[in-house]
Amino acid sequence: MTTPAKTPEEWRALLASKGAEPLAFEVTRHAATERAFTGRYEDHWAKGNYNCICCDALLFDASTKFDAGCGWPSFYQSALPGAIEERVDRAHGMVRTETVCANCGAHLGHVFPDGPEPTGLRYCMNSAALQFEPQDKG
């Protein structure tokens, strides 16, 4: 299921209602990148799930998060097959693989082939694109 199209004003209002980080709109809707080591989830290690800040789609399980030392939250696999769409990104004179939410198209970050086993992938995400849902206690 794909999220219906929204105007920039509707996205801004939605993100504000969720208490999103100030850069969330620019990151998710215009593929901006937060500065390394500044995002709320870079050094966050609680059990739970990371969802898309824009549409609440499940993206990552916290058990797949690892410290890549790069300054952004990093995961070695998505929570569900098809949750994340990959696109070729030729911006800034580089060729990288951009990751976006498959449900709403929000820019999340990039994926690199230098992660740990079992996948060898590093999903390097912007905290501003994520919303953490703690694991239920009990």
C-alpha cells in the first residue's frame, strides 16, 4: 500500500505533529543528510523497531542495528522484505545506492556493501527519517 500524495505543507504539519527532528522534512522529502553524530538514534540501543517518520511503515528491528562508527544509525538488514526501495544516486559526483521507504518514498539514507555478516550490508540511515517504537514490556 502506498501513502497518498501530500503537499509540502501537509508533510511539514504531519512531521511536526510527530515531534520529528527539525531536518526531517528536508531529509525525507528532499534527500538531505543530517550531519554525522548529530541524530537522536545514532547512539540509541533500546530494543524495539524503527519505523518511517512519514508513514509509520516498519523499516528496521533494533536487533539488526550495529555501531558502524560512521555517525549515523546503521543496520545490516531491513525488518521486512520489500520495506526499503533502492535507487541509484549519482549526486555529489558519486555513485551510491539511495534507500527510500517503499510505502511513501521518504528518503532514508544509503546502503553500502561494507556491513557485518550475515548480509554484509550497512544501511546507513538518517535519524531524522526514523521513529523508534520501543519493544513492549511484558
